[in-house]
Amino acid sequence: MESIKKNGITIYSALFERKKVVEIDDIEYPIKRFSSGIRYVDLFGYRYIEQNRNKKSEWGKKAREGHKIMWVIKGRRYMARIMDGEYVDLKK
């Protein structure tokens, strides 16, 4: 579980520093984009994905206001959120 947090923080930093790849354990993983422009990384069965600022949700609004938000998803479950550098475990 600790690795999700550690990887999440590393990927979060790379996403919002506009990098093309993220390095985890000396291996580079590409930062991909959906056609919408939303950036994400798939790693060990998890998807680390930035918040879509065009969504009409509370989170989309926060992103438009300048908050940096990334979600950690496994399958259809939201596992964690990182907002403005703060990691929140959502599995409780």
C-alpha cells in the first residue's frame, strides 16, 4: 500500500511538472494522454490520472480554480486522491 502513495506522489510531481515520462525504480514510464488531453500513467494495475478541469463536478471546479488534483484508480474504484501535494487514502 505504501508503494501506491510513494508512486502516486512521484507521478503527481511528474504530471504537474509537465514531464513526458516518470521514473520509478530506475524504469521510465510514459505519461500518456487521452484524446481529451487528460494525462495519466498506468502502473502495476493502477491508473494515476489528473482531474479533468472541464468536468462540471466539484473536483472539476477545484481544478479550474488552480488546484492540482490527481486520482489513483484500480478498476472502477477510486483508491486515493492527491490534491495540492496532499495524499488522501479513499479506501477507508
